[in-house]
Amino acid sequence: MVLHLSPRGADLAAWWPAVGGSVRFLVASNLAWAEVRDSAGRLRFDDVSCGIVLVNLAGSVLFAVGAIAWRVALETGELLDSQLMDTATLLAATCFLVGALLLVPEARRGLAG
């Protein structure tokens, strides 16, 4: 880690990569959403694949909220909303974990079928 960054340097070093990562998560989640929606012909909320995509999409949105909240006040160098950043990032990680755990029953269903 680089120590003693100016507020602008901290903003560039932390905020922009977080925003870039969240954009990539959102694009990936939307592509998965389009695949599930198109392959099913209609949404089936009882389908595990649909649940995985929806949970990951929610995680991507929450990750974006956390990234946006990760702004540094250029005057003081303090995070503008660290509580929102922490909460949104934790909820996003929880969504991704739930999505990964849902892969287990989907894999078992694939093996049985």
C-alpha cells in the first residue's frame, strides 16, 4: 500500500478501480440475466439458475453502491460515507456467497439429470 497519498491520490488509487470493478460486475450480471431470461423463454423464479443470477445481480448493484460511497472528500481526505460503503460491500459479498452456495443444488440436479 502507498502511504501518505493526497486526497486526490487516494481518490484515484481507490475509488476509480472500485468503480471500474463494479461496472464489470454489473455487465457480467446483466449478461447472465439476459442468458437466463432468453433461455427460459420466461422467468421461472422457482428455477435455481434464475435465483443464482438474481442474487448475483443484487450483489453487483450493492457492490456499485459501495463503490460510489467510497468517495474521498478532497478537502479533508476522509471517506464521505464509510458506513454505506462498508454495509453495501458486506451485503454484496453476502449475495455472492449465497449465489455460490446455490450452485451446489444446481450441480447436484445436473448430475442426477
